[in-house]
Amino acid sequence: MDSDALTLTADQLLEHERFVRSIARGLLRDEHAARDAAQDTWMRALLRGPRSVSDLRAWLRRVTQNRARDLVRQETR
């Protein structure tokens, strides 16, 4: 990780809260599942976020989409 990833704060992440929730809602069509996907996205971002802050929005999109797909797979099992 570079130094940008180390300076990532909760406030920086929360600037993108509406963006992440809208992606999750659009993919899952369920508010509770969308909240779960968004929370998982925030946890992953805080634990091991993107390599740089400039990649944050694209990284958040990708992680949210992947988590939404995981939730759909779990539901179909």
C-alpha cells in the first residue's frame, strides 16, 4: 500500500455513502440487503482499502458490486 491508502479516513469514505448505497440498492432491490452490502464495503475499505485515494470511487464501486453479487449467491443457495 502506498501512503495515500494509509491516510484514508472514515470521513473520506462517508463522502461516498450515497454513491455506495445507490449501487447496492440498484443491484439488490432490497433496502436491508443494500445496507448490508454497504456496511461490508465500509469494513473492507477501512481494513484494506484502495492503493490510493484517487482510486477510491472506482474501488468502492467494484467492492460494492462484488459484495452485492455475493449476497445474491448466498440467497440462491
